[in-house]
Amino acid sequence: MLMLALVPMMAAAQQDKMTGTVWHNASQFFFLEKVAGRPDFTKGTGGTFHEGGVIFGLKGSGNDYKVVEADNGEPVGSDSYYSGQYLAYGAKNPTAKLRRIDGKRYLLVYDGSELVDIYHEFIPGIPGSGWKTIYDLTEQLQNDMIFAGEYIDSKGDLVTFSLGEWSVTGLFDGKQNFQIMTVYDTPSNIIRFSNGTAYSIKHEDDGLLLTKMDTSREDPEDWTETQTTIKIYHVLPANYTGASGKTSRFDFASNGVLYSGMLGEFTKKELQLMRNEIYARHGYQFSTPEMKEYFSQCPWYSPRGNNNAAVAELSEAEQLNVELIKREEKRADQW
């Protein structure tokens, strides 16, 4: 009986190990490894798809760590030696907490009590996920979070970027598939359609601005914007049909922990709507005229008149998402 009781405990300990794991936020990633002779120290190294530069240490064990400096293992004083703490750059009191939410693991990085970032554990080849590498996942997120949705063009016709597939209808004749272009080794906001044209996509408060690219050079890094643009506008909440595969403009903010590397693509106003949609889904009753008007158009919105109860219903993932979005809103103020 004792051995049987130990089996699940041993399995849980194995699941919560940190050595040999990979973590990412859809912008940068790192690999965790133990350092010989330092049982309470784990080193993280990584960077972006384009370059390295992330190095740090986690001091502690279990679920709570201090984020400290680490080095690259080269001889101290040599030209190839470097060290630092580049997980929470500039933080005065950086810590990290390992959390399990809905069966998945996350590393939450704090500066004191303020949430700095959230890193998702990367487990390649999950059945049904459709991706095998971090690049594959980032490309999927680029489509599903940044592009996918419903819009109207200048004629009032529906334009739909589909969730889960790289295609658009209503923008050109028929359905057009597209490819997300790689720029500096990273999935970019430039897409090339099956009709041969390529456009950069930029989020604006009221929709997307597509700017045609000059593709005369072979490398997408050398493509330049032309004067030709297409503006498409967000569909009003009351007219959202779900044709894109989404139920609302920001439904992903309540469906799981967000990837901070994608939030910078949204405008400050979009981030505000995204954050408030989390509360609206629980019946939060807004006092500002703008939020009242916007969410009153959502067929699923039902204000309950008890905001304390609405806030108390937020899931653990939603609570973290609110903090993450607030941080990105602050960053938007600085630009």
C-alpha cells in the first residue's frame, strides 16, 4: 500500500521538475538546466528566434525562486565570458513562481508584487495541437490572436480572417490563403496571399490597416511599403457572426493564459477593451459610458448588478491576464 501511495507522489515530482524544460512567451524563450555543485540553482539561457542574450539564474526549489545573475560558463575574465540577469531586466526584486493552471505549467515573473511576465512551458507535439516547434506555435498565435476576426470593408461587405487556418474571405475575389512571412527569423505582420500580393498588417483602434509591400526583392526583410493601403473595420459586437471561428473580438483572453509577446500588437484602446471583456463575461456592470455602450451591444453580455460577485468569479487564468494586459497598457503609455 505504501509503494502504491508513493507512485502518484513520485509522478507529481517528476512533472514539476525544472531541469531540461523550455519556456516561452511567444517573443522570447529559454532553456533551464542545472549547474554542477549548486543544488538550489537553475540556469536559464535563451533569447529570441533571431538572437540570444537571455541569461539568468533561479535560486531556490519547489515553486518559489529568486531571479539572480548567471554566467555562460566560460572562464571568468576571458573575452567570451558574460553574465547577468536578463529575465526581468531592470527589476529591483525579481522573483519567479511556478504555477499549474488547468493542467499546464507557467513560470510567473514578478518585480516585488508586480507581475512582470508569464512564460508558458513548451511541450512539443501535443496531439491535436498542429505544431512541433516554438516557431510553429508563434506562427499559429500570430494568426489566431493578431489576424483572425471579422471586419467590414469600405463597401460594408464582410471580410473574415479565419481562426485556425491561414485564409481570408471577402478581401479579394473568393477565398485567399496566405503565408505569414519570416522577418529576422520570426513570424512577422507581413502576409503573402495566394494571388501573389503581400501586405503588412497594423492594428488601429477601429480596425486593421493593410499596406501593400513591394516584393521585387527576394528576401522579405528587404520588402518596402508602398502607398497602396486597404482599411478594414472591426465588426460591431452586435453584428459579430462567429464566421471567423471566434465568438467575440477578444474571446481568447478568457480561454487561457495569454502570451505577452502578442499583446504589443494591439493598440491601447484594444487592450482596454480586451481587459474589460474579461470582466464583462462575468456580468460586470460598467459605469463609464464608453464601456457601457460597447458591451451593451454584445448579445452574450448580461450585467448582474453585483460587481464583487463578478470579480470573484474570474478564473485564475483570467486574473493573471488582467494583470498582464494592465502592464502592456502601461508600456503603451511610454511609447
